[in-house]
Amino acid sequence: MEKVDAVIRGGQVVSADQIVSASVAIDGGLIVAVGHDDMMPAAREEIRADGLFLLPGAIDSHVHFRDPGYPHKETWKSGSAAAACGGVTTVFDMPNTNPATGTVESVRVKLKAAESSYVDYGIHGLFNDDTIDRMEQLLEAGVTSFCAFAGTTAGHPAPTDGALLEGFETLAPLGIRAVVHVENSSIVTRRQLKIQAAGRIDAFAHLAGSPDVCEVEAVGRVITLAEWAGARIHIAHLSSADSLYLIRDAKRRGVDVTVETCPQYLLLNTDDMMRMGGLLRMNPPIREPRHNQPLWDALAEGVIDMIATDHAPHSPDEKLRENIWSCDCGVVGIETQMALMLTEIQHGRASLMDYVLWSSVNPAKAWGLYGTKGTISPGAHADIAIVDLEQRRVVSQRKLQSISKISPWHGRNTHGAPVHTLVRGRFVMRDSKLITEAAGWGRSIKGVQAMPAPLARNTDRYTKAVVTKPLGVPQTALVLALNDV
């Protein structure tokens, strides 16, 4: 047999079910063998991983790389570099760039910007009242999924409930999953206007304007509409423990709903807001301490499926302002996510296998990638994060790859970190250093995405079905005859 490109020897291969001592052979960007070291083919390069753990590369379904439109915050090159250095091998970018990915041309512009990516990527198309009629065109142009900001997002009004349902009706027969930012925008808008009129500018004013009932109501509403249409939905950045019963019940009924939460909602709370102020302004807001543990419990139970970051960079000037309403929403997080979660695993919060389930396996299944990504097994892409569980670091925002150099994790001690990252068999980070020559190696996952068969329901009552008069129904509602009583 001819030599393969590389063999990683001596590591511990981690799946959602087990950890085994095994070597991994890679050729042509694919994993070609996993097994005992003596069974590996000859290779042009041998990589020692003694004492290290091989994880399927993390898949982050929720990032804002800000490109095109906001290069002072982030670009595809800088954001994907941060991903590579954080053990993340695939990202899904949100639509609220400038231009937003709501037209065929804007999708082309974003795909052009993404050509500088270190890691593979999906593109969420914009889902609002104006884009429903061109969803299929956007899919043909290259989007992999859609995102509806059914909440408070600057510059993008929430879709009406009618548009949400019609969009679900459009996507359900196609089997395409839609991300939904779940907040009740009417409550949020009304509350925030009253709070601002009262003169509150403190950090807690933002939380007061977005109480957990906003998320609870929106989760229930979105699940109801998606279930009726038979649509696949993904709930973004769940922050409230009070929403969990709705998701638990929906999953028991067989609704195809996946859910993400983020390290900031697991590890931070209003106690941290006392120290960090507007740095922690985000949507949905950081909540009270009582929410943290139930979110962890929901991950363990499978009610929450995955970890994402909502990586949302801004300049320090945009975050550090006296008036909370002037502080831009969002924080960086893609480069630190894996180290933060590994640290919690070291503290006994979960197992390494749990983390692989949350960071890679479940996202791969949700977005139609499992088997190609999300696993270290023959035939899969060689997307691998090689992790040193003994490596101790202190997060320094100055050293982040992101253009944004302000992080809520600055100064935090971590225990465990990715030291090498491979995307389709190529190092994009090696020995904890970015491989700058790998910029542009990333590819769209559109060509390998294979969503399961659709599960559309009530199609005879979809909007498109009822705009046409059924056969046998009179042309008008005019009463043709009245019988005497």
C-alpha cells in the first residue's frame, strides 16, 4: 500500500461513547483508519500524540464574523483564526452582516469573504417577512440554513408570527432547519422604552428590559408554529431555566427541535455583571445565578443538545460605555469555548465524552453533517482537535486572534486546551500556534450537507395551499338560493 499523508500515533480517541487508545491514519483530507498502532499504514508524516486526546473538531452553529460590513470588529480571516486556535473546525455564520444574507447577491458577497477562512463553514440565510418568497433561491445560492431574529437584534425587525409560520411552511418540505432567536420583541421593546424614559442606564437595566418571560413565551410560540408545520427548528443561545419544560415536552412529542446554550449562560450570572457592567450586555441577557445549574442539568439530560458561542465581537470602545443602552450587544467566545468547557470537565462537571457529544456529535447531526464531520472514524473528514488536558493557561484578551480584544474571560484560569487543530487533514493550528499559510483552506459544507427526509405536516393547510380555491367550491360566496322556512 502506498504511504498515506499522515498518521497520528499514541493518542486517546474520544467519541460520545468511549475513549480508546488508537492511532489515526489520514489521507486526502479523510480519516482512512482508526485502530491499533501496529495496524497503521506507512505515512509521509508521523505525529506523536502521547498523553493527548483526539476529539472531533468542535462545530459552532452560532458565530458572528461580521464580514462583510464591520471589519473593525472581525473578518472571516480573523474570526476563523480564532476558531482554529480554539479547536473549532466548522462554523455557521449568522446573517446580520452588511449586507445581510437575505438576497442572492448578498450571499455571494459573504461566500466571497469566506474564501479567507481557516475552517469550514455554513451560512445562515436571513429569515424575515421580506425573504420568505426567495428562500429556495437563497438555498441554491449557497446558504445551508436560515435564522429568524424573533427578538431584539439591531437593524433587523422580528418577523411577524404570520411570516414565521409561512417560513416554516416553506422550509418544512425541504427538511431545512431554521435557527430562531427566541425573545418576545413586543415585551422587550415596550419595557426598554419605559426603563429608558425613567432614566436607568445601569448594567442591570438591560436585564430588567428582557425578563425571562420573554424567552419562555417565544420558545412556546415558536415550537407551536414549527410543530404544526412539521418544521425543523434550532433554538439559539438558551439562557433561561424557565424555558426548559417547554422544550422537554416538545421533544417528548417528537418535535424536531434542537437547542444550544453558551458558556456565558452556563458560567456567568448577575454577580459577574456587578464587576463587568456593559461588557456583559448581550441578547438574551446574562441572568440570575439560579439559571446556571439547571442549564447544566439540561445538557446532561439531552434537553439542551449542544454548545455554541454566539461569538459576537466589538471594539472596546463599543463595549465600555457608561450608558448600558449604548453598549453593543455580544462578546467574543469562539477561541475560549473549548478551554472553558474542558476546565469544567476537569472539575467533574461532565465527562470528556459528554463534551464531544455537545460540541461535535449533536451539532453534526442537527445540520446534516454527521458521518462526514462530528466523528473520528474511517470516511469522515479529518477534522480533529488534539487536546492536552494537563495544560494550564490564563486567558489573555490581548493574545486572542479576534480583532476584538475585549473578553469577559480575561484573566480566567483554564485547565485543558487544544494544542493542535486539523481541518480536513491539514494543520490550521500546531503547537498552539496559528498556521497562517492555512488561511483560505476552509470550504463551505453545502456540498456535504445531507439533511434527513422532511417531516412536513398539515401541508393541505399551508398558506400556498389555501390561496387556491379547492375543486368543487363555488366561485363566490354569494348565496344562490334560499329555501322558505
